[in-house]
Amino acid sequence: CLLACLFLWCLGDSLYRKLQKPTIKAEPGSVIPYGRAMTIWCQGDLDAEIYFLHKEGSHNTQRTQTIQQPGDKAKFFIPSVTQGHAGQYRCYCYSSAGWSEPSDTLELVVTGKGTLSGLPSPVVPEGGNVTLHCTSHSNYDKFILTKEDQKFTNSLDTEYISSTGQYQALFVLGPMTTNYSGTFRCYGYYKHTPQYLVRTRPQSIALTFPLGPSRKPSLLSHQGHILDPGMSLTLQCYSDINYDKFALYKEGGADIIQSSSQWTKAGLSKANFTLGYVNHSTGGQYRCYGAHNLSSELSASSDPLDILITGQIYDTPSLSVKPNSSVHSGENVTLMCWSMYPVDTLILSKEGSGQPPLRLKSKFEDQQYQSEFSMSAMTSTLSGSYRWYGSRNSSLYLLSFASAPVELIVSDLSELKGCLTILHLQQILASIGFEML
């Protein structure tokens, strides 16, 4: 029966146009990552009884689908897309009246895995240069760089880097103008099968321009600078300038995260960036930028904000204080820290303080790594709980476990003198028979 149908199909225009030309579409889209499930839908005349899906270049009809109810669409499901599925497809439908015309062509593109990064940073000052680095472990012949609005397209032959085992292409952009700012993608392909691409995730390239220190936004963490793994982290960027959106960038990262701003009753524009539960990859230095909707440019950056993750070095420093953890105002205190584990830096943090922790270079003495921090003319504002952490130069934002806390108590000497004076007066009055209520 199938051979008979194919014979009728080959008779030509005399049997065409008996049925309405079917439509064809891919779900979730015609560009599909390797290994992902997808569906090709075909819908034609209400009288259609059988649908055929044909791939260009194939000698045989790929698939058939018999319709159970009049008007039903044909569903061609692919549970796991491979390179062999890439290509051009058309569908036909058949009824007792004959064959339909072929549908329009559906080009299915199968994408692989690759990375695109901006070097040295995707945030580029106007007039500066940036290199877009496209890489993949697959031995593609070429990489194509495209801009979201399709105004920029370039291609380069790949080169193999033996040290990383990857194929790469370096696209140099600059001097940067507003025309470059936007989102780029990189595609790799084989010359003999251009429908199979490796597509990277989008990489945003943004411009910065100096507005002066008073115009830059501020960045803060409500959870503090030092976090334990598993804690939830949200960074807030805000400004007294009415920015429409804010952008967050992690130093050395590949992405710029953007978020629409909200206008507060205090007259500030702000945006929250929820980074989720932290782990070792969350540690780093963050900056944020303000932007307006009608411009692709960014403001000057905020001051940097360091996020440090504990428990990444298997060590717990020790802490001591001299002369004592309870002192009077105006006296001096020294906090000492030491570790048996090799650490380059010892970090002192006061719990609940919004200030960045203090970094001190360690020195190796008496078979241990140690440092100390002296505070003179103590005041009550320095009271609180202090901890030490260790870190290494190779991973500045990954810390050891925290030392045991020490609680500094600073007594106001003037209040103490007042208490002593009242006590002395009570003793005098008691000696002559008076009592103070």
C-alpha cells in the first residue's frame, strides 16, 4: 500500500492540490540542544487520513502517522535528538482524494555544548577592546559569532588548544561603541553538516561610562560578607538616580545579570539579585551598574563587594585576646590568631558589622601561621563578637572554618566612676545611720 501511495505521489501535478497544503512546526522550537526531546507537528486538510514526514536527502519516507479522528494533527515525537536528526523536513498528507502539496520546509538545527566568554571582562569601557572567546570540546571547522539584533556577524576557523583539549576562536571587538553593546552568541559547525551547530549560551557585552563617584550605585549584602555553604544570598543594588534597571557582574564571570529596578518611598531606585544557596562557586568580588531603558550603556560601577564562603579550607584557626576580653574604654586590646595549616591571609570579622572584614598577611613563626591586630583607645562601639578565618592567595574568597568567637566587652570608665561614687556615698551615709532609697 505504501509503495502504491509513493507511486501516486510521483505522478506529479495532476494529483497535487487535491488536499490543502499542511503546516509543519517544531516544538519547543527548530533549534534543539543535543539529547533534548522534541515534537514535529503536521496539520493539513480535515479529510487527511495519513501523514508522512520526510527528511531532505533521505531515500525513504521517514515516518508515517495514521489519523484516528478527522482534523487531528500528526505528532512525530523524537525522545532524544542526535546529530542525525539535523536537516530539512517537509510533511505530506494523504486521503482517498489523493496527495497534498508538501508543507513548507522546516529546518531543524541541533546544538551542542560550548562556551562564550568576554576577556578580560564582558563589561567594557567605551573605547576599550574586548575579546569574545568561543570554545568547544568538539572538533568543529568554524565558529560563527552573531549579535542578537543580527547587525554583526563574523566567522573564524577553529584552532585546537592542546593544553585544554578544546577548539577555540577569538573574536576581537573594538574600539567599543554603543553599536557593540548587546547580547552575542557563538555557533560552531561542521562544513559537511551545517545544520548541526554547537551554540553557546548568550553572552552580554555592556559599555560603561564614567559619571563621577556621586553617580555610581551602591551594592550591599543583607546576609553580610561571610557566608556558610547552603545559606541564601541576595545582593541589593540601589541609587538615588532613577535608573530603570541594574546589572550585576561577578569579577571573572561570564554573565551579566540584569534586573528591573523598583522605586522606593525613600526616593531610591533598587533591584534585588537573588543568587540562591551559596557554595564555593559563589565566592568572589561583585559590582553593580545602573542603566536606562533607552540606552545600552551602563553607569560607573559600584564599589566592589566581596562575598566569602567558609568551610572551604579544612582548618579552624585559634583565637586569643590580651590583656583581657573585658576592658575599660580608652584601653588597648590585641586579638591574636594562629593556624597550624598553611594560610597566606588571616581574616578578622566582627559579627553583625556591615563593614568588610579585615585581611592581615600571616607570618610563619614557631611552626605555625599567625597574625595579630591591635585596637587602641577602645570605645563601647568596638564591643562585640569577633572571629578569625584563614585563606590562601590561590582562592582569596574561600575561607577556613571560623575560629571560636571571642566576646569583647568595653566598659565606659565615666559610668564606672559614677557607680563607684554612689557606692562610696552609700557607705558614708550608712556609717552615720542614713539609708539611701
